[in-house]
Amino acid sequence: RTYINDFSVDFYSNYIDNMISTEYIDFDEEYGEAILEYRNYNKVTINGLNVHYSRKINSNSNIRFVYNYTDPFSHSNEILEGISRHALRLNFSHKISINSHMLFNIKYTGEKNNFDQEADHLGNEPIKVLKSYWIADVVFNNNVNEFINLKFGIKNFFNYKDETRLDIVGAN
């Protein structure tokens, strides 16, 4: 780490002997709610790598890069839901004035599994693969005074939408 550069690489391995999650048991018709119970999943291992680099370009600008690689393993696929193998974030910040800043973000999230407990309980395919995606934002921040901080910008300005976001398991 220096005044201009900040760099780190982290390797990790987490071995979890009893990872707790929920399991769909049934559907309560009277209350219209799913009945879930907690369950322990044995031997979940999550290995990974995190790389971080930040650089001060000049007195007003900074760039940051973060990459995460995650390698999970379990005999139960449902416990691995929501874990992307690859994730990337790029940030560029620029000081416009003493009270104003601009922040530009680009984020990539790799594909991940979504485990549908109800579909599994009904004997349907429980694993749905959520596609990888990119999202970009630009935000302007203006400190009007010590009590008012005005933020405005465009979130998801490439208008990414998951085409399968409204799919319902078993729907025709």
C-alpha cells in the first residue's frame, strides 16, 4: 500500500460443518403460507480468491477494481444457491468541486443457481440458473450543507432486465 496505489490478494477456505438453511416442508392452505423448517447441511466448503486494486489518478480522481472468485462445494446443491463464481466491480470517482463528487460503477455478477424449495417438494426441477449480467450506474453527490446531501443519477443505465425474472415454476 502506498499513497497512490493499494493492492491486495486474499485466498480463503471456509469449511462449515453444519451450515443452517431452511427446507420447504409443505404448504398451509388455511394461512396461504409455505411451511419451512431449519436444517443443517454437513460439510459445506467455500474456497475463494479476492483481488483488490485502487489507484489515485490525481488529486481529484480515483479508480478501484475488485474481483472475487468463489468455488463452493457441497453434496447439497440447494445450500449453494445465490453464489456466483465470478464477480467484478469497477469504480471511478471524481471530485468535481469541494462539495460535489461523481461516481461511476460497473458491476459484473456471474451466473448462479436459485433453488426453488417448493418445486423440489413437488418433484419438479428445483435448480434454476440465473444468467450472468452487467449493471452500470452514474451518481452525482452534492453536499449542500452539513444537513443536506443531494444525490442524483442513473442506476442501471443500460437498463438490464433478466428475461426470466417473471417465470413461475410450473406455469404454461
